[in-house]
Amino acid sequence: ACLRSLVCGACERELAEGSYSDEQRARRQNIRRCEECVAAGNQLVLMKKGRTRSAEDDCPICQLPVPLDIKQSEMRPCCMKLVCLGCALAADKRGMWDCPFCRTPMPKTDSQVLAMIRKRVNTGDPLAIWLLGIKYEFGQHGLEKDVTRGVELYERAAEL
């Protein structure tokens, strides 16, 4: 005979065969709850343990989560901060043309952008190394397209 372990989906304790009502027995194992948890209204563990985004995913200015759509945020090369477009727009409306986070003047040319990124790369910033890898992979800001160099930079950033 096959012995199955019965576990309550809310309190996660092992239960005897008769611990479920007929209604709960008809449900999948991971969403069954014991009689005590049903009576107490305990939620399933799956509902209590949600995945949350880390604080690194928040805009450093407004502290709201940066939208997952990459078109709604921008990486600033001066401070390597991902700023939501709402904060960037608010700064522009106030006439602040510098970086809204660190107040560094925005670069006007591709060579200035690369200089800012390389300065951060030289300090060992993994995010800057990753960003420089993107610039090489796609041949952006006047760099010659070099996928091999881009992958090398990705690996270096991952090691840090």
C-alpha cells in the first residue's frame, strides 16, 4: 500500500487520514486545510508567503517600486540609479536638468556617457560593469559592437 503524507496547507503539520472534511478531501493536497484551520479561518501558506520585490527595485527618489516595463524607467550613468520616469519628469518640470538623484550635470555626448560609466567601472561597481557590457553588446554610444567583450563584462559583473 502507498503511504501518503497528509499535510495541512495552512498550518503545515502532518495529519491523520481522517483529519479532513469531505469538502477539503476533494481539493488538491496543497490547498487542503485541516478542520481546525477551516474553523479558525487560517489562510493557506501560499497566500501568506508572497514574493516581494526588494528595496533595490524602488525608485531612490519617490521610494515606489520601479515599473517592470523598462520603458518607464531610466538608468542614470552618473550614479547608476534606476529612476522612474515620473521622478525624471517631475525634475524636468521644475527646470532641474541635472540627474534627479545625485544632481550631476547630464552628459551631452556619447563620449561623456562612456566616461561616466567607465569611471564607475574603475571603482568596481558591478552595475556599471554590466551596463558597459550592454553598450559593447549592442554597439551603443559610439562603441564598436563586440558581443564577446560584452559577455566578458557580464561575467565579471556577476562575479562581484
